[in-house]
Amino acid sequence: MAFRNLNTIRSLNRVAQIRRESSYLLGSSKSYSSCISNAIELNCQKVSPYLYNGHNALLWTRGSNTTLRSAMAAELLIFSNGTRLVTTQAKAPPQARQMGALKVSMSSPGFVYEPYAPRKPIPFWQRWFTRSGWRRTKEDIILELKSAYAINKLRKSGYSKRLFYNEAVQLYKEINTLLANGDKNSLRKAVTENMYSALKNEIKQRESVWDKVYWELIEPVLKIRTLRARLIGVDRNDTSKVFVQITLEFLAKQKFEAYDSNGSVVAGDKSKEVLVRDIWVFEKSLFHPGSYWRLCGRISL
């Protein structure tokens, strides 16, 4: 009887010890999970200044309460050289899985990466003698380095600034003319898919108000300059598979006049020249054979 009681006491001691160890391990697991979450959140805050919300892009800003979990961190990364990385994970339909591998071709990222916005000027003393000024100078340098890197990579594919500007002016004239004429079929070839949807709706809304539009570009264009250049990667294992986006500013004189269904002038005056400033974003693939520049966005300031 005493021996049986002794075994019972030993069994109870083992159970209590196991519970303490389990409780300790469970507490350790929670702490480890919390550390991982905090580490990922910290890394997200470090990455956040380089990610900007485009038309279809996610927005992460410094000080945001959003925590980038490991699944999302694996989906969206940024190259250390300033290239935005886009990844797509899509399951093929059952018919395609039965037929074999499915090749997915991306013709456009579908958004403007880091849309241009003018930087507010700061005094010389603030830029060089205050902490906020040093941070601002660092940010400005990073922005310029990203543009320089994108242009340098573009030059390796035969880029010429003069030829590109000539092509951009022709695209600017062509797209505006197609918009004025309401030629949706021809417009599709000169713009990206997302931009085409936006312009098609714009034409539809305009036609509900005006019956016809006259538009003319007074050449040569007074001013054209590059405001920003960015790379968007689609394969983290192959940095040559990138799209390039260049933001251009156009300053040109134009003529505009709108008519109703009776042919009467309801807006504008084609006898007068109007000075217009436009900011357009052009995009091109550096890895698709036969790719060409297309309009992917317009920026309003």
C-alpha cells in the first residue's frame, strides 16, 4: 500500500513538472513569435520610404500602424539598387493544369511607381545645419540616384535622350489627337491597358457633353524635360527583367475648341493659343522583344 502511494506521488510530480515545462515552452514560443513580428514590422518601416502608392500600388508610410507580415514581405520586396519588384502568384485553372505549365506574360505593371511630386524648397541653413535638413538632403539624394540608375540601365539598351524626346513629342501629339477625335481603336496601341480604360471613360464622358472637339499642337514644343525615372522588376532572380518608367514635363502652346451637336462653339477658341503644362509618364519593357514606349499615366499637380 505504501509502495502504491509512493508511485502515485511520483506520477503527480511528473505531471506537474511537465505542465511547468509546457507552460515555459509556450511562453517562449509566444515571445519568439512576437520577436519575429516586431522584427518584420521594423524592417517594414525601413523599407516604407521607398514604396509609394501608385494607382494600384499598396501604401506603406513611416509611422503607419500596418504591420507587414511574413507572407506579404515575401510578396513585395525592393531591390537594394532602387528597383521596385513586382511578383504575381496566380493558380492556373484546372484545364490549364491538366494541359501542362502555364506561361504568364506581363505587358505592364499596371501602376505608376513613385509618381512625381515637386519637392518643397527649404532654406540653405535648414538643409545643412538641422537634422530635418540632413534627412531631407538624404531623401533628395536617394531620389536622384534612383533616376540615375534607371537611366544608366536604359542606356545599355540603346537609349538616346534626343531620340526619346522626339518620340515622346510624337506620342504626345498623337494621343491628344486621338482623344480629340474619339478614336479608341488606335488609342489602344499607344497606351497601357489601365491607361486605356481611363481614357476610354474620359472620351465617353466628354462625348456626353460635347459632340466634337478641335485640338492642335503648336510646334515645336517650348520645353520638355525629364522629371523622374524608375525601374520596376518582375523577377527577383533576374534583374534584367524590368520595366522602365520615365516622367516627362511638356510645356507647349495649343489650340482648343469644342462644339455641340449643332456645330456651335461651346468652349475654347481655336484662334487663340493657350500655354499648357502636362506631366506624362511613359513606360517600356526592357525584356520583351519589339517593345515600345507607351503612355502609362498622367500626373496632375
